[in-house]
Amino acid sequence: MRRLGSVQRKMPCVFVTEVKEEPSTKREHQPFKVLATETISHKALDADIHSAIPTEKVDGTCCYVTTYKGQPYLWARLDRKPNKLAEKRFKNFLHSKQNSKGWVPVEKNNKQYCWHSSVVNYEFEIALVLRHHSDNPGLLEISAVPLSDLLEQTLELIGTNINGNPYGLGSKKHPLHLLIPHGAFQIRNLPTLKHNDLLSWFEGCREGKIEGIVWHCSDGCLIKVHRHHLGLSWPIPDTYMNSKPVIINMNLNNYVYAFDAKCLFNHFSKIDNQKFGRLKDIILNV
């Protein structure tokens, strides 16, 4: 299978959109909605959307793995408007002691990029990753993955304090964060690319209990549709991701290093090879 595209900029909607003057259900204090019409956009048609690979749009923080000072690092993007107040706060943060507490920012193209240390061990360059089990697509797997395997890829960081935690991970007392390679969850039985068919799929199909769809086109272009584009709400109580069983693959015997007692790698190693009915059922001994 060809390598899926990476998120480099805002993805356009698969349909032509229109603005409706009523309060948004997606963003507080936004007095309008952006809704999809029934017309497929020219960008989608030019990218040959009908032969693209549809994948689940995961609700998380966009991340990117690239080499920094000779080593692979995980960078999580935090969009900030390039105004004077944001610039002042950013410079103050650079000189604060917070740099040693897990987030290291760097500025690029008027945006702030950071990495989160709780899902990455830089001593052995490994990360906590959630994806389908290689031998059983109906089973999810949480495993330790070398950062070198994720180089130049975009991922989604999901977790307890990410976007309201729509997947019900962990708790505020014992936060849990995981990485998902972008495009990891392919959609197998998507209906025809029509507004009403997609609306019915999101509303009435178990596989449709997701935030949205991202199409990976052969030219590298990414096209999306969000539930909000179709007038549907998000987050929802029972997501499709939480309907699948998950197994832990966290055998750390290959590493001589003694992992910190508080790190997620250590907690997951204590439940290595255990299977849970869903993500919400995972209980860490912390």
C-alpha cells in the first residue's frame, strides 16, 4: 500500500461549504456554522477523490516526528495567532523554568511546536503508539514503537487532557496519552460520496461513530469532512474507537535501562499482554 499523506496545512472539505448565521456547535462564541452543501468541491475532484483511501479522522493534537540535533523528536503543533501578546507569552515561556517539565517549544511559521515527554522515552527513542494489531484488524494494540519508524510522519496525540478527552482515556489524577499514526484507521465500507449517504452513515452506522473522515489522495492531497459539516454533534458518548478490544504489547525486557517508576512505559509493562474490552477499561497500577 502506498504511504499515506501527511498533514502540512488545513485540510479542505470534500464538499463546497456555506456559512449559516446561527451559533456554532463546534466553537464557543462563534455566531455562525460552516456547513457542507451537496456539491463535491473542485479540489476534491482534481485530487481524484473517488480513488482516494478513506480513514478515520481522530480527534487529537497534530504531531510530527523529525530529526532535531541528530535525534528524532516528537513535536506537537499548537496554533497561535501571530499577535504581540502571543509573541510576548511565547518569549517569556522560552526563558522560564517550565522548559524542564515536558514541553519544549520552537517557533516556526508563526506557530508553536512542542513535544510531550510522557509518550516518548528519548533515552531509547521509543513512543507509546495505538494502532491496529498487525494480525487482527479488529483488535487495537498499544505498543512501544521506535521513533525511527515514525520519522517524517504526522500523528495524533490523544489523551486525558486533549480536546476534552473524547475517547475516555485515564483520569485527571492519572493522565494517559497515546500516539496514533495519521491515517492508521482505514474505513472499509464507506458509502457513495453523496451528502445524504454520508449523513446516514454517520448517524446510523456503528463505524460512523467517529469525528470525521480524511481521504488520502494519490497526489498526497488530504480532503476531509467533519461531523459538524453535516450538522452533527461531536464529541459523542460512545465512539467507534471505544467499541474495539485492545491488547497491551509492552515487553521492555530488551531495554537494560530502568524506566522511571512514574512513566507510562513502566505502568504499561505491568499489564503486558493483557487484553481489555475497550480503551476505557484500561486500568493502570499507579
